[in-house]
Amino acid sequence: MRQALLRLAYLAARAVWFVARPLHTGAVIALWQDGKVLLVHQAYRRSWSFPGGGVKASETPETAALREAREEL
């Protein structure tokens, strides 16, 4: 039930973002070691993806990518 509500909220937010087109900067990081790649799976999305997220006003994309990787790990 919780996962379905998260998915519904995510889809609703995407609809709002599509209409409003807010300015947003994001960062994604790909980490691999010994032929293995780190992927994450959020409850509100159906696919696996690289760690990442939004860039705060006070940080660079590189700093944001490292922060997101730490948060995901």
C-alpha cells in the first residue's frame, strides 16, 4: 500500500513538473568496481538507476553527486 501511494505521489509530481516546468539542476554519479555497477531502486520508481538527486543552491554538481552517493550508501 505504501509503495502504491509513493508511486501515485511521484506520478502526480511529474505531472505538475511537466506543466510548471520548474528550473531544476540534478547530478548523477556512476560507481563501479571489479566489473560491478552500483544501482539504486527507489520505492516510487519501477526501474533501477544510478545514485543522484538535486543540486542545492550552495553546491557544485560534483559536490552534489558525492553527497547523493553518500546518502544512498
